[in-house]
Amino acid sequence: MNTLGPALEKWIHRLRRRSVLSAEDVQVLRGLSGRVEKFSANQDVVSLGECVAHSCLVADGAVARFGQTGEGLRQLMAVYIPGDMADLHSAVLPRVSAPIQSLTHATVIRVPHEELIEAGERSPDLARAFWRDCVADAQIASEWLLNNGRRNAQARLAHLFCELSYRYAALGENPLRFPLDMTQNHLADATGMTAVHVNRTLRALREMELVDIRGRTLRITDLDRLGAVADFDPRYLHLTQEQR
Amino acid sequence: MNTLGPALEKWIHRLRRRSVLSAEDVQVLRGLSGRVEKFSANQDVVSLGECVAHSCLVADGAVARFGQTGEGLRQLMAVYIPGDMADLHSAVLPRVSAPIQSLTHATVIRVPHEELIEAGERSPDLARAFWRDCVADAQIASEWLLNNGRRNAQARLAHLFCELSYRYAALGENPLRFPLDMTQNHLADATGMTAVHVNRTLRALREMELVDIRGRTLRITDLDRLGAVADFDPRYLHLTQEQR
DNA sequence: CGCCAGATTGAGGACGCTCAATTCTGGTGG
DNA sequence: CCACCAGAATTGAGCGTCCTCAATCTGGCG
């Protein structure tokens, strides 16, 4: 364990679910440094247009990547929970094309690109693991595109909840009861809906006894049926190792 | 020039727009091999669930990546035109989570992953260029997500046309008159609409004197106004070099 | 206790969908 | 060279999901 604490371990754990890493590679990862920063809700972690020199590892809370139209409509492009390296991709494309903001109180560790790139140059396996991680995230974005474009309101929300459930499960946490650090406005921006319609749809899901939101925690009453409503197939998350 | 011909040169050209590559790196790329394959419309180039050992370089025509819901609704996740390496990402994630199909007659060159990976291991710059290319593609998918989730029918189609215009321009071709190898059904699947509504929206765009589709070619009458309707900002395409 | 962001509810309207029929087009074989 | 055909484009009518606007309610915090 190093100064970056459990968040880094979670990230390493996730990388190892997706790639085979040698003990040395893991040691290199454990040697990464970082600066801890805390945010309250709805603050820019990384701003649009900025040219960043660090990637953000989420240690606590939740952050998200936002897109925005000219009229100011927002679209959430990804949600990051503890153990996620929110913008690993910025290591190779440092100009920020979509800002990252905190959804609630969040703490983030900024890891220097320099160290990530150097680690990748020393170990091709590590370089490939980083590349693969970005590709896996891209496939999540693609699934969101499908979700957004071709499913109805209930399925969209259900799908998002299923995704989070599996991601929390992969962290070893309870997949049926986990923090949902998003307001209904955030949910609306994630699913391309309005907050009003999110509210009504949420009520429908509650009345179907599928999910229940109490404060900041989401309870999944029936994951199987929720998955059926969502048309959910967890394979796109690439949470299990699939080697070439 | 090698056996892979102008398609490979186009791809190298695109990589060099996004990354600085040494002359040696370029020579390595030119040394890649590949097997040419031809397809008629709507055939699987790469099938769902398959574990592929090659990436597909588009030489002619157009192909696209498809998502599909349980009910069979389809969502186009990306369109690839000549010079695009459609699934470079499969080099690190070979299991196909979204099939690639031809949109019209298309010819594709299958490049062995082996050679790509080896090239990346020899040259960290090349490895980073591949990684960056995948990241840039991911940002295009994110922009599609925003487009799909937060813009109306006219803007969605206009945005797609603008994107293609800039991508053709980057290949040195006419940005105001280029092949649109997509049926209205494809356009519908790309934008999360129905074919009927695509048709009506297309008529509206034509009546606004913005675009005109004749057979398989798209003519852009007024790119500036089209861009305004689309709320288009080409930066997400990463077609100009932006170094760290 | 007052304040404020977020959640909830109502009513009406619009954008895009469904279903179905018709026309157009390009490629095919006779 | 023409007739034919299948796929694509086009149009109409009616409907439904989701949006807009606006008001009210709730819970946490200073």
C-alpha cells in the first residue's frame, strides 16, 4: 500500500480484471504518485479546453464527464465511481474536450501523466493494459449510445442502474444497495431525458418493485427483472478477463 | 507504397494528423501486411461474439459498427470510410461486442493484430499513436451520444453530415460533395430515429437549402449554416495535431 | 426557524413514432 | 432494349411518449 491508498488498489484490481499483469507491473503501478484533492458537488474537476498533465483517480464520491450543446443542454457521457481512473485517456489526448465534474462531495487523486507514460514505455504489457482500459471505456460509451438511442425511458434508467450494480459488485461491494450519487437532474442528463420524466419513470420502476431510492442510496429489489426491463447484458463492461 | 495500397497511406496520414511519427515508424506501418476482402451491402465484416485476429482497414465503400437491443432495434455506433481502421481496438479487445457490417459494396483489408502489437512493442511512439487513435474514436462516440441524447432531428442529421464532411476533407476530398453510402434506414439507426422521420427531416433540410442527396452522393449547399443548425464544432474529431 | 436545492405532481402541447399505402430507382434477366 | 422486381424513398393519418411550464412539497443545513 502506498500513499494513494485503497483507491489505487481498486484501480489495479480493475486493470487486472481486464489484463494479465506481472508482479513487477503491479509494483510499478503501486509506485505511482498523486495529489489528493477534495470537491463539493458540481465543481469542475477538469475544465473544458484545459490541457491537463494528470489523470484523475476517483477515491471517494462520484464524478462524471459532461458534454454540452450550444444551447447549454448537458449530456452525461460517463460516471466514475471510486477506483475508476476517470480520464486515463487524457494521458494521450491532454486537451479536455469534455469537462469532468463532481456529482457530490468527491475526492480525486491526480496522477501525473508523465509517470503513466513512462510506466507504459518500460512495460509493453502495461501500455497495452492502459490502451485496453480506454477501449473498454469506449465500449461502455457505445452501449450508452445504444441505450440512449434505442430504448425507452424505463429501460434507460434500469440499464444505468444495472451497470452501476455490476460495477459496484466488481469492487466487492453490495450490488443490491449502493450509493447513487446523482440527482434526478443528473439521471436525466445521463439518459437524455428531462428531470420531470425521470421522476415519473422512477416512480413506475418503484411501483413495479424493481428499485427504490432512499436518500443517496439505491436499493435494487429484483435485479433479474430489472435486467430484463433494461435488456441488460453485462459483457460490455469487460469486468472479466478475456485474453487473446 | 506496398500491397495495401492507398488505403494504408490514408490511414498513416490520419495517424500523423493525430500523432508525431518518425520516418522509421512510418516505414514499419508501410511494412504491414493484409488480406483484401470484398463485400456487398449489409454483410457481416466481423460478427458478434467472434474472437478476431485482424483489424479491418477500409479500402473502399463504407462499413459501420452496429449495436442491437434484445428486440432487434439497431443503433449505428460509428461509420468508417476509406482510410479508417474500423476496429483497431480489437487488437487489444479481440472479442467482438458489436458487429461491423458493410453499408454498401465495400472492400476491406484485414491486418493481423500480431503485426500491430509487435509494431507497438518495438516503438512506444507507435503504441501511443494507436492508443491515441482509439481514444479519439471514443471521443467521437461520446459526441454521438450527446448528439443523440440532446439534439433534435434536424440537428442530429446535420451533425452527422458535418462530421462526414470534415472527415472527407481530411482525406483531401471535396467536403461539399461526397459519397453518402447509407440508406435512410442507416441514417435512422445512426441518429436514433425512424426511417420515416429521417425522410421528413431530410426534406426539411433540403427545403432550407442546406443539403441535397442525389443517389449516393451528398451535396452540402451551405456548410456554415448546416454547421449552425447542427451546433457543430469539429474539434472532437481530433483531425489536427495537438501535442503534449 | 427559514432557506434552498431537489423531488413531486398537474395540465397541455409537440416531436417523433406506428402503420400502411404509393411512388421511385437501380439492377436484373429475358 | 425493355420489362420486371426488390429495395428504397416518399407521403398520409393518427397516436403516444416525452417535453414544457409552473406550482407545490420535502428534507437537510445554517
